[in-house]
Amino acid sequence: MQIQVQTDKNIRTATDWIEEELESSLSRFAEQLVRVDVHLSDQNGDKPGTDDIRCGLDARIAGVKSVVVTHSAANVHDAYHGALHKLTKSLETSTAKLSARRGRDSIRTAPESQELPEEIVS
């Protein structure tokens, strides 16, 4: 699983702890996840405000659309942990649906051809 952390110019924090926590929190999904992008931004820039730090997490599961969540909070730590909680719940749902779907017949594949009885064909 590849992890990329991106911040805007108003966010001043080390990102090593984010990568470590992300790896440990999503370790059970490591085989299915290809990449996780973390986007941290300050919505108000230099102006003060409440809940203006936004964390967006974009998790790419192999063969499926990305799972994207966002969370806003007063600081980077709370924004990140809120988004991580949402992502974990969303990944649990997505992977459960995938595992339930695997092994079932699909309506998109043609069933084996069946021969009709002679009395119907004649």
C-alpha cells in the first residue's frame, strides 16, 4: 500500500505520524488497498476560524472505484482522526460487499447454453 500526504501552504505539521497511524489502522485492508492519498488543507487560509482544517482521504481499492471521505475540525489531529474513522467504516462496508459478491453468478456473463427438448423444438 502506497501512502501520499499532501498539505497546503497554511498547514505546518510533520506528516510522519500520519503515515504510521494510517499503516497501522488500515493494515487489515493492506492486501486490497493500492494507494491512500491524504490531503490536508486550511479552508480559511490565514484567517482564524473554527473547524477550518479539512482532511480528505482517498483510498484506492484494486479493481474498484476510490473511497473518498473528508472531515473538518479545529486542528490537524482531529481532522485526520475524524476522516480516518469515516474511511475505516467505509472500507469495511466496501470490502464486505466485495467479498459477498465474489463467487456468485453474474447477470453479465452468459450462462451455459441449454438444449431444448425435442417436443418443444418440433
